[in-house]
Amino acid sequence: MTTEKEIETKILRYHFVEQWRVGTIATQLGIHHSVVDRVLSQAGLPKVERSPRSSIIDPYLPFIIETLDEFPTLTAARLYEMAKQRGYPGGPSQFRQRISQLRPRKQPEAYLRLKTLPGEQAQVDWGHFGHIEIGKAKRPLMAFVMVLSWSRQIFLRFYLNAQMENFLRGHVAAFEAWNGLPKVLLYDNLKSAVLERQGDAIRFHPTLLALSAHYRFEPRPVAVARGNEKGRVERAIRYIRDNFFAGRHWQTLDELNAQANAWCQGVSADRACPENNGLSVREAFAQEQPTLLALPDNPFDTRERVEVRARKTPYIRFDLNDYSIPHQYVQKTLSVNADLTSVRILDGAELMAEHPRCFGKGEQIEHEAHINALWLAKTHAKLHRGQDRLTQASAHIPDLLQQAIERGHVLKTTVRLLNEYLDHYGRDELHVAVSEALKQQSPYPQAVAQILERRRDEKHCPPPLPVAVPDKVKHVSVKTVNVADYDKLYRDETIEKKAGEENE
């Protein structure tokens, strides 16, 4: 196999000894003529100028150059269509190549290296690190990154979106990790920081202004199309991608954040400080930390607050999931107060439910008591006659039914058996038996039946005889009448009878 050095030797020999032309050398050696030109120029020979060949695009060059002078950013595809309308017969590939040579080039811009003082500035930005699946939900994995401009200390925290609440949480967590904050925070023109901008007139997000007032720092956006002004945080995000995130294994977001915190305190802090190669980032941060602003006594409140509407079912929808509420609050407007671990549901100032937060999708997070209460209420609607009859017989019946449901007993069967006991033993005996069953923590019909039988044996009473009573009659309440009314009717009839006999 011929090496590069051997090819260079052959090129020089064929040119100086054999007096071959550049094209002949390139053809015989099977290489491009530019390689021959490069070797000869390195040997000190001027490049051989070849006579340019005519091209079908030549007649259209004045039109193309004039158009590009007026519209420098016009695409080659549009120029090709314009040239075709004027009779250009060639294809688009060669045309685009020629346009790339003719297009005026913008003069490269030079940038000054920006210097900052210790404790003066930090830069903030989001980094997108793909998506993660939690249950049925596919959520974006966003990295909140804040970098101190002087020491280059990095704070890194991952969230499941880049919404305003997580933007605030990232700030508060960074300030607490550093036990202080810089005087100026530099932002890109993201919506969480800048709502509107016209020239030098900037309208900040009011929540960001509230955060800055609480911690007394100055929010400052970079100029439009001036990403170099926050190059420290952009380089930090690239550093995080390559040095921390690549090839990393983790199971949960909490585990990933724990690894990120260890990396910021370890590997990242041990690298050389770009502002002073004689110091590590850890040593530079130790010098910068005393110059940071002190934290206020209380952290900024970063909880999410939204109003929700409870519909017909005892649930409210928050962040793609349903959370249960007591069924008495359906068809009402409620408020949700949530952080990363819990969801609190309030009716005005009254806390009615609190759940662990779920980041899945379409999940139902329930309190068993909420569902059981609704189940009991709905079953009451179907079996209200039997349950009303039992409730009138004993005030302990609702507690027994509730506990029976919680232990997995079927409500319909429980109500049927208790009504049978009521028919056989009477309300007084049932009341005593239910009370004793609750004290023994045995809230089921079989326990009530055993207590009733024991009490019957103790009183030496005969066993009850079941009497088949139709359901329509069983639940009919018979109104008590005054017997004196019947006595009065009897007296009236007797008087009329005597009067009739006397008349005869």
C-alpha cells in the first residue's frame, strides 16, 4: 500500500525530472489535482494557474451578482428559479455550488473577553436532556443551570419541565446550596424572565421581579442575538452533557439529582478555574463565597397555586392526574396548592384533602375514606329503606357499616342480615349486640349474630321463629292511633241503639 510520503516523492520526481504537468501527474497517480498543487506549493513552487473553462452559467453571472448585492441572504433555490425563468438550461447542483462561491461573506465579528468581579454575577439557563417516561406520561427532562461567573461554581438541578414554578425552585435551591447569591443574574430572553422587549425597553416577568425583590438581586437579560454574553453558562451546559450526563445510569429523578449534586461538589469543583489557572473551582468559590449577598430569613414561596373545578365525580384534575376529594365538594371551584412532593386541595382556607404528588398521566390518586364515603352514600340511595330501618333501631349502625366496608364486607349482604336479626330479636337486642360487636372490633354480621344468640341463651329464651314477611310490608311504618277514638265510637253506637229501642 502506497503511503502519503511515497506519493509526495513521486509527485516531486515526475514534476522536476519528467517534466509532467499537474493534470498528468494526478491522472497517472489516481489522485485529485489539488493534492498535486498542495505538494508543489509546499515545495516552494507557485500554483499553476489553469485557463478557466467557459460555463453555461457565465452569461447569467452579472444578473446573479447584482441580485446578491441587493439581497445577500436570498437562497440559491430561489436564485435558480429566477435564472431558469431567464433561460438558464443547467441543473440545480452546479448552480448552488457556484452561488456559494459568489455569495458575499459577512466579516467575522471579534468579541472581547468579559471579566467580572467575585460575587458580582451569575448566569442562568435551561438545558434540554431528552424525555423520560413516568407511567403513561412522557415528560421533558430539563436541567436548571446556574454558574458563578468568577469562580465558575456550577449548580445543577433536574426538573420535569421548564415552567415558572421550577424556574423559581432552581433559583432558591442554588442560593441555599451556595449560602448566598450574586448581585446580578444574567438571563437569556426566555419567557420566564422577559415577557416583552422593544429595543432597550424590557418588561420582566412579574414573578421574577418578586423573586428578585425578595433576594435583592438585579435581573439582567443579555442583548438580542448576543449569546456570547452568557457564554459561561452555555459552556457549562456542554460540560454537563459531556462530563456528567453522558452514559450515566439512574432510576428516579431524585437519584439523578443526588448524583448531580455530588458531581457539582466533586468532579466539577476540582477542575481548574478558567479565571485563574492556579486555583481550582473549589478554591475560587471559597474566596468568592464571602462576597455573596446574604440570604433572607425565609425562602421564597415556590408552591404552585391554581384554581380547579370539581365536576360530577369526587376528583379534581391537576397536572394530568386526578386527585380525590370528599364527595360533598363536587360541582365547586377549589384551589390547589402543590409542591414537588404533595398536592393540597383547599376550599377557601379549609384543607379538605392532601395527596402525594404523581407525575404520571391519567392516574387516580385516592384516599380510601373519600371513596368509601361516596360508596356508602350511593348504596344508601339504593338500600335506603333497609338502612333507615336499621339506623332507627340503633345509632351504632352507621359506624358498623362503615367499618364493615373498610374490611371488605359487601354492604348489601350486611344490611340484609342485620335486618333479619332485627326481625328475629327486636331493636333493643340488636342495639346492644351491635354496640358490643364494635367494642370487640368485630364489625360484621356474624359477630352480631353470635352476641344475640349468647344473650338469648343467658335469658333462657326459646330460639326465634323466622316469620316470612313480604318486603313491601317489612318496611311499612304503622302509625299509632289513639284507642280512645274507638271507645267514643262504641259509646255513640250504644246511645243510638237505646234511642231506637225506646222509640219502638
